[in-house]
Amino acid sequence: MKYVDEFRQPEKAEALRREIAKLSQQLGKHIKIMEVCGGHTHSIFKYGIEEILPDSIELIHGPGCPVCVMPKGRIDDAIAISQNPNIIFTTFGDAMRVPGSQTSLLQARATGADIRMVYSPLDSLQIARDNPDREIVFFALGFETTAPSTALTILQAADENIPNFSMFSNHVLVIPALQALLENPDLQLDGFIGPGHVSMVIGTDPYQFISQKYHKPIVVSGFEPLDIFQSIWMLLQQLIENRCEVENQYNRLVENAGNSVSLEAMNKVFAVRENFDWRGLGEIPNSGLKIRDEYAQFDAEVKYTIPNVKVADHKACQCGEILKGVLKPWQCKVFGTACTPETPIGTCMVSSEGACAAYYKYGRLSTIAKKTMVEKPKFTIA
Ligand code: SF4
């Protein structure tokens, strides 16, 4: 298949759905599959995939939305940097609305900080070239998907010797997060839909521990409906055949060894932090990336003083439970009432990859939510 429409053909989706239904009947038990990546969560809600799967297959929405896992303290740090009148603070649009402890970057901009939305770190570097009298800071965040572009931008800045440019690095790593989830006794999963974009960079080899140590199957998947249906089908096949393997459904883009150019750039620029605090998941060892000492002149954490204070989440917010797959979005007490995409209380309502935002946009009237509401009448849907 070559064009995107071919991955959305209804008759093929229906054929796969029927095969999945047969396999799930053959398995004869309730199974829980976590889609790790927020991009998959978005597609699942957008195309109503969960709605037409057999009731015995439950999709758990994992922590793979980079904005959702950003802790309040790091947002406060970003806002603190942006308050310096000589700084132009640049960020992806999603991060603008993430609530910190008091305010968001969007609100900080409204009160006078020079905060600009960019589409790439290279846009930020261009702003630095165009404004030699100002200091430019880029809010670098995301998984291994975006870390290579940050690394390459720092290498470019070093090549050109641009002195007024730096990054506030908040990049996180998917493997330690998966390990933390697999160690969580509350979360009994039967398999994983592996993240497609991250895997384009790291490959499929790093997931071997999931099958070898934790005896769970994982299928790295593309993002179109047929990709996701096929990945679920492949996972069920593994379960029926008692196999726990790393399989690659997204082999049109993902190679087992990953992308060597991206990995090389990341290794050159970044070192692994001993610990990084994830919203809702707490501190996870070796799960964040910091800029290496050799590139300290481009490290905003070295150049500027930041508060670096841990801040607890809003007490009504249940993003932690959503990110761990323990609750569904509509089961949060403030979903769709106090917390909406316009007035997010938690991070999962901000990005389109966040489970709450995706569910708010596409799934509020789904039969799954309605069923759960009958069982749990205290939950409110706007
Ligand atoms: S509805 Fe809002 S507060 Fe509740 S879990 Fe989702 S994002 Fe967090």
C-alpha cells in the first residue's frame, strides 16, 4: 500500500475486525492491551476503533504523550526563564497551555513575557540569528521522536558558534517508562501496541526485555486504522500461540536497529539524567535527557537560575491514574466539567495526543463511556 487512504479502507477494517472477534472468542478471556503512544490514543478515539472491538478487548491508554507527562515544576521552571526581559522563550504550541502551579506559558505571554510558538527547534535557532541582542531559549520536550531534532539543532548552533541560543531540555525516554509500568503490580497488561514514531528512531531491539523478562508480547504499530487493527490481530495471534515476541507491524518505516543518524546525534549531545520526575508517574530512574557538558553553553539549566521545585498536582486531577491506565478519561470527576480543552486542569486535556483531550473531542458519547456511566453514575459528562 502506498497512499494513506489505503490504510483506511472500511471493508479491510471490517475484515480485520471479524478476524479479531474470532481470535478473541478463541482466547475466551478479557485482555488488556496498552497503546503506549499518544498518537495511537488519538487515532483510536478519532476512528472509533475501541467501539467496534469485542467487549473482551480493553485498550489502556499509556503515558506516551510528551506534554501529558511534563510535571508542574518543569512548567514553572520554563515560566521562570521566560520572565527574564532579555529572553525570547520559544516553544511548541501544545506546551503553551500546560498548567504550571500558578499559570501557563500562554498566560505568562499575556502578562508580557516574550514567548513565541515555533514549529521546530530550527525556527528557534533562526530567531537567535535574527536577534543577536536577545537571548533565545527553546523549550525542548518529547520522547526519542523529537530528541534528534533538538540534538541536531544544538550541533548546528555549535557549528555556527551562535552564542545567544540555548535549550531547556525536558526530553524523556520511553524504555524506562515502560519498565516502570511493567513493575507496577496494579497494572496487569496482556500486551503492548508499541510506539511507532519513537521506534523509527530507536528501532525494535530495545523492546526485547518486554518479551524476555516480563513475558509480554509487543507489536510496534503504525497510526492508521488498518495498522492498529492489524497490530491487535498480531497481538492476539501471539497470545493464542503462547508466544511473547517483539513484532514490527510498522516495518514500512521502522527498522530493528533504528535510525543510526538520529541515535548518533542524540548520543553526541545528550547524557541520561539519573532521575526525571514524570507527571503522575513520579520519579523514574534514567528516564530523562540532559545536555552534555561539552555543549553546556547551549544548556539553559546552566545559563539561568531556575526554581527547580517539585509541585504536587491539583487535588482534583487524576492524570496520574489516566497515564498509568488505571482510570479512563471520563472516570475523572472533573472530566468535561471543570476540566475541558479550553480550561485544562490536567495535562492529559491539553495535547491532542492526551487521552482526555482525544476522548473529549471524539468519544464523549461513545457506548463504552455510556456503559461505564451506568455502572458508575457519579461521573459527569458535559
Ligand atoms: S479530566 Fe482533566 S484533570 Fe481529569 S485526568 Fe483528565 S486532564 Fe487530568
